[in-house]
Amino acid sequence: ALATRAARRMDAHLPDLTLTQYATIIWRKLTPTTIFANCIAVIWIWLVSRYVRWLRRRVSEGKAVQDSAGSAAMTVGTTIADPEVRAAAETVYSYAHMHHKLERTDGQRWDGILCLCSSDLRVARHAARLHQELGGWLCFSGGMGTGPHSGANLLGWTEPEAVVFAREAARCGVVESSILIEPEATNTG
């Protein structure tokens, strides 16, 4: 009964319109900005799906994505030989890159840096560089991961991503006493 009353209240403010009339109202509310944003979202999804298909094909063919040093690793300086796929990946990166700057106006060092782990060790290296510039503690948060892009599934890691990232940061010169490890996290969703 409560659900029926709530549904009646929700519908009370809506006039009786046909589907065509509703569609006309929605169409009139669309602005060039919302249309552009939706087009960008569709392009983004298409580019990412194309890149994922290319990556899956490479893996199924037994071809690893090679880094600039020639070793088979997706995590360090990944290069893409196919110009079409590279252009698509660069478009996605350029769209997602926000050009944010991390700086404090009061001249103080940061309290700390939280790094969300993944299978990409470049993130750990970047966090180590930020730590050296900005100071404070450096916390790596990441468990074993269960997704297709996790370190366990992609690279066969047997330790939580946070532990692997902490080891990489220590290799980059971060003092171990300033590293915090949170190895139980599952995801950010």
C-alpha cells in the first residue's frame, strides 16, 4: 500500500502525454553542450572498446605488449606499433588528462599521498616522485584484485598490489618508514 501511494504521488505531477509528446519535450531540452558531451562519451566508449579488443587479440596471439626497452611488460613505457590503435589511445588519454597541478600555496609539505593501486607500476613510480617533491607519508591501497586488469590476472602477481607498489616505491628511493600499505582494498566502486 505504501509503495502504491508513493507511486501515485510521483505520477501526480506528470501530465498525461503520449510517448511522442514526452520525446518532443526531452528533445527540446537538449542543448549543444549536452549533445556534444554525449557524443564524446560515445566516442570514448568506442575507443576504449577498440583498444581492449586489440589488447585481447595481442594476448590471444601470444604477443605481449612491449615496453621501450623491449621487455614484455604492459606496465612500463607501453608502446603501440599499430598507428590506428596508437592514435585512438592518444585521443582517449588526451580526453581524460585533466592537466591538474599539485601545489600548495602556503609553502608547506603535504601531509600525505594516497595512491590507488592497479597493475601499472608507472603509477607507483609517479607516486614516488610526487612523494619526493611534496613529502608526507605515501599510502598504497590495493588488494589482490579480481578484475581482468588486476596485477594478479594480467601479470600473475601473488602479492597484493599495495605490497608490489610499495616495493617499487622503495626501489625509487622512498624511505620505507614513510610508506603505508593497505592490502585489503578490493575496488573503488
